[in-house]
Amino acid sequence: ECTFCAECVGGDLGGVCPNCDGELSARPRRAAGAGQSFTVQPVLPVRDVRASLAFYLGKLGFEGIFLDDPDQPRYAGIRRGGAEIHLQWHDSSEWVRVERASLRFQVGSPDALCAEWIARNALPADLLPRETAWGTREFGLYDPDGNALHFYQTLPAE
């Protein structure tokens, strides 16, 4: 894709690209905000950032991205595949007022992920994904702080 100013395209170049001899034409204009993508990074409330990191990194295979303080972390980022989650410490005196999150992750194979986590002893051996009335195959679990994590795959329409 070649780019030239409008004056050159209409003048000396005569509407022909000097690099490839292709036709030069105006690029389509997008409406403001069209095509803009967003990335969501949910922040989960946790009582102990280190304990939560041990669960997510050690049991679920996430990788650490950052810690705000390596000695006494109060905020951390983790990721697995395209999913990024932040973990934020909350004092025990606030815990009764803290709402727990419920996150849904679309995955390629809930069965394979469930089997991996059973092998890592992150899940009980009898937990299996199930098909739902709303057209998914999924399983779920709670992290050590009661945040719900659901992993699903949309089933093909029948």
C-alpha cells in the first residue's frame, strides 16, 4: 500500500504509483471510533497477593507480568494466552464490603483445560465440563478469595 499526498497523486504522478504502477486512490475514511478495539483487564479483589499468585501461577499456569512491590505486593498482573488479570489486595476490615467478581473466559477446549488443571491438582478429579441449555460446554471454579472463574466454549448450532 503506497501513500502520497493528494497534490502529487493528481499532478506529477497522474494517479499511478511510481513504485508498483498501481492505481492511486483515496483511502476510505472510517467514522470516529469505528474499528477501535478494547482490551479488558479485570481487577480481582484478593486478601493475600502472594497466595493468589501461588494459585494462579502454580496451579492454573498463568505467568506473572508485574508486581507493585516484590517484598509486600499489593497489586499484581498475570496472564495466560490472551487473558490478563490484575490482583488487588484488600484489607480484611474491608472484606465484607468487597464484591467478588465472576469472570467468563472463552477457550478452545474446556475439556483439555480442565484435564490440565486436574493433573496440576488445581481441580478435583471428578470435575468435568458440562453442556448447558444456553449452548456452551463449560466448567467453573472459585479462586482462594471466592472470585468465580468460568471457562467455556460455544457449541456449534444444531
